[in-house]
Amino acid sequence: MAGDLKGDLFFLAPRWDTATYVTRAGAAVFSYLATLQYSSTAGAPEKAVADHMKTAYTKPATTKPTNAAKKPPGQSADNPLHRLFHDKTRREKNRSEAIRNCRQYWGTNYAAGGKECDEFPFAVTYEGCAQALPAYEPSKPKNNYSVLPLPKPDNGAAGTLLAGFLLKNRLVDGQDDAFIVQIT
């Protein structure tokens, strides 16, 4: 044998799960912090959503709802996002809070011209729009998310990317798995 034979032994233990909502059979995966990438380059199908998220990260106080101290999660390993699957009521509440805000800031016709209410963090995460409500995690910062009416095709393309990412990376419900978002 040759080379440096010193150092600490490292072992990344696999996580075993039987999450049938990810695939029909269980699996073992190595836990790591997965990164979802969205593109804000011209021609990217999810460009409008990526631009929205980029603004939420770089100029959060300019987004709706208003919150001068807004710092949306999902940009770093210290403050990641977590998949929400089992609590359908909470996922629906995340979406309804987003829509309520879109109506509040852009009126009841916010969807005119083929738009949808885009929310970030995603409705399928614990950090979604309903997180700070009394029924969930009232100790979390209020209005720490962003909503914006965006073209339906961009919103759909971004949703398709998110769904594929969650499956490919076998992210399961709860705090044991996490991911971050990167805008390119």
C-alpha cells in the first residue's frame, strides 16, 4: 500500500424508508442536502417562477405580503425546506393562504390573462404560507413567504420540475430530509 494512510474514517449511513408515495417499494438512500435548480435564463420554461424566487431571496422586503424582516427559507443548509406530504389539510391551507394574499394584493381578478398565484416557499413544504398560523407553528416569523401572480405555463413547468426533483431525490415527508433551491 502506498499513499497517506492517516485520517478519520467517514461513513455516510443510508436512510431506509418504505415511502410508497415516492415509489411502490421502499429503498435505501444516502442522506444529503439535495439542491433544486431553477433557471432564470431567457427561454427557460420556469423563468417567471425562478425570477420570482430570485426576488424573494435578493429583495425580500419588496415582495408580498409585506414584511420588512422577511427571509424566506430554502437558500442555505442552515435554513432548508422540508417536504410536506402526509398532511393534506396543511398543504391545502398553504395554497389557500397564497391565494388569499394574491387576491388581497392584486384583486379578485389576479388570475386574468392566464395567470396563477405562485407561492414561495412551495405549498408542498412545511415552510409554506400557512407555517406561522396558530394551527401549525405560530412561533415562526409571520409573512415569511412571497406570492405573485405568474403565467400558468411557467408555474406549471416549475411545479413539474419540483415534483420530479422530489421523486428523483426520494425526499420524504418530515424534518429528516431537507433541500435547498438555487436559481441559475
